[in-house]
Amino acid sequence: MIEEYITYWGLKQHPFLLAPDSKMMCVTGQYYECLERLKYAINTNKGGVLVVSEDAGLGKTTILLKLIDEMREEYGDAFRYAFIDHPTLTSSQMIAHITQCITDSPPDDDKLKNLMVLKNTLTEVKERGGKNIIIVDEGQMLCEAKDVLQELRTLINLMHNNEYLHTFILSGQRALWNTIKGMPEFWQRLPVRYYFIPLRVEETKELVKYRLKKAGLDEGREIFANDALEIIHRYSMGSPRTIIALSDLSLLVGFTNHAKKISFKEVSKAINAMSGKGEGLPYVTEERHKEREPSLKSFANVERSGDTGKKHVERSVENIIKSGTDIQRTQRYLRPVYAVLAIIFVIVAGTIGYYYAFQGMKDSSTVIVKKEIEKNIGIEKVEKADTPLSKDSEQAVAKKEEEKQPQAEEVQKDMDIKKTDLPTREAVVSKIAANIRISPDIRSPRIAMLFRGETVKILSYKTDRDGMKWYKIHLYGNREGWIADSVVTVRQQ
């Protein structure tokens, strides 16, 4: 049965289940390239393959399951494989486990017998024109188990007619790469290698849209807004597992909010829920916490059977009555204080208003006088210009004008130097995440979100009425926004 929030979005199945599902895998980019290398290693009998990812959750297991599905479809009964996804075994247990998977029969307690049975089965499949694959996943768990790694290395040497009987695939996280590279005898037996890296933003968008389409989304309809997908990518740092988990939770949040489309708001709430901070929008600065009066909702968790439940209820009622009485008493004593504060506020506000009104008149008068002076000076200049000057006076005026000209040029030069020498500043996000707002005010709407380590160029800055400093920054595209000084570190470029 499909949950209601899935059908709400017009989907026929879950698009974002965390369990590896080869049928839902978007085989593009690096995944297509890795799959082709795996097929190349199998079809050309290369013997061994090393698949490593930068971090967990980048899709190694899913691509291996995709390979198994395609090989099974191509070779049918002439295909045998062993998939070991929990390799913390001894060398004998490892051989026994692989033998059981390949032969589909219980293994023996004797390691030698298991090896003989395993080789016979692999040879039989090989002679029928089939393919054998032995996969060990989560190989980073074997970094300290050098004896098991040596056992797996020698397992590759099972041959028939100068050909490898199987393709051995070792998969794991970053630590495995360095470990195997430090074992030249093993590294050389894994000639085909592939290294996964986190997805780019375009690949993240493609992954989400592909899974929605596979889940039955109507052609031409979009569920996730573009800015929502960008926030999902930034929070997940390109990890498919986190992308899938956050996308699924965003669908649920959108369903509960009766949203028509997943936007920044829904993804923001989903991020907060994943971080264990409740359902509210994340990273909002709370200026104050108001005390709430007692509510009957506090009875929700009280036992309702026996005397114990009665006592809990009675005690809760007494607490509510007592709290209510205390509140009324406190309010009665505070009323005169409130009245005095109100009178003081009116006096202060009146004084400030009078000051600014008077200051405004003063400023305007000053401007008028200044204009009159400039006007009179202009008239005086005109009058002097109309008065004939003597030859000596003309030479004196010309000399003064020549002295003024270098000074004006020097001032202009200094202004140009100050403009060009202003350093370019950048803001680096220092918190887990930071909101970008439409204006320099904590109460203004959010338009985007940046995550720790992201760097943006500062265009200007401003201080709001509460004394908080804000930086105007350049976002992706042609968008601009404001970020608080408290969530970034400023550095000179």
C-alpha cells in the first residue's frame, strides 16, 4: 500500500526509497562510465576491478546491483555471482560464503574442499559460455584485515585454460584505495579502476527528476522548484543518499502544508527536521521567548486509569489554578508600573520628535542661507567680470588660476587612487547554514540559503535599526541578497 503523501503528488510508487534499487537508478555521467568499465572488465577477462567512492552514499552498491541485473538478463542460467556486503569475516569464512553463493549449496567446514568445489563450479559455467562474478562490497572494513585481503588476492588466481574463471570486484570507500595501493601485488591484479565523486548540481536535478518520472509523474509536470533543487544539492553536498532522503522528506512536508509545489520553504523545513530542530523554518534567530500560560493540553500524556491517573489530573488542575492566581496577582502589581512607563515613553517620544522637527527646520534654513550666499557670490563674480581690469590685475588673476589647476588635478588623482585601491571583500559562511534575505532586516523574507564553507562576493554593507550589520552579496544568476554579519567571516580577496 502506497502512503497518502505519495499519491498526493500524483505518483504511483515511492520515488525516494533509501534502499539500493537498480531499477530507479539514473545511469548517466559517471555511473554510465563506471558500468561500461565493469562490463569491459568482464567481457575481456581482466580479472579484477576496484571501485571506490570519495564518501559513503555515492551509489557504489546500486551500480553493482545494476550490473548484476544486466548480466542476469543477458546470460540467464549461465551466470553465477557472489555478493558479499558484510566482509568482516575470517579468510575461511569468506571462502565458505563465496562458495555457498556460487554453488547455491551449503559449504563445508574444510576450506580446501570449499576451494575445490568453487573452482569446479566456476569452470563448468565458463565452459558453457557463461560469466562468473565475485563482488566484495564495503571493502574499507578490510583495511586492517590484511590476511583476508591476501586471501581475496589469491582467489583471483583461479584459472582455466590460461583464462581467469571469474571477475573479482572489490568495492569500498576512500580508505580502501590507499590500502590497496600500498599492496602492489594486489593493486596490479585490479587493472580496471573507478573512483566516484559527489554529484554536480545539474546531476542532482537530473537524479530527482528521473526518479519522479520512474515513479509515475505525468509528463510536463514539475514538483520541485528550481531553487528547491539547488538548496537540496547544497545541503547534500552532492551525496545521492542525502539527496534522496531530503527529497522524500520534502514531499511529506509539502503534503502536510497542502503545497502545490516543493519550494524553498518546504525544503527548509525538511532540513530542519533532519537536523532534529523541529518543524519550524531553520536557522531563524529568536529574539525572545515568551512564557505561555498553562494549558489543558498538558493532560495529553497523563495516565487515565486507576488512582494514579486521578492524582496526576488533580495535581495538574491544582498547578493550573495556582499558576493562574499567581499570574493575576503579578498583573495587579505591575499595572501601576506599566502606567508610569507609558508616561515616560510619551515624554521621551515627544522630546525626540521636537528635536528632529527643530533640527529639520535648522537644516533647511542653513540650506537657504547657503544658497543665498552662493547666489550673492555669483552676482559678485558677474559684477567683477563686467568691470574692466588693469593689465597687472589680469596677470595676477591668471597666475592664481594656474596655481589652482595642479591642485585640482592632484585632488582628482587622489580620489582615483582611493577608488582603485579599495580591496574586494568576500564573505565565507561560518555556520551550518545561513539565510539570505531580500533586505537587511531579520524580519524580511528569505530568498535563498548558503551552507558552511560557501564564499560570496560582498557588494556593500548596511546596519539595520537594531544595530545588526548586513552585507549585500551576489548570488547565483543575477540575484542579490543580504546576509547577516553574525553568520559569516569576512576576508580580503
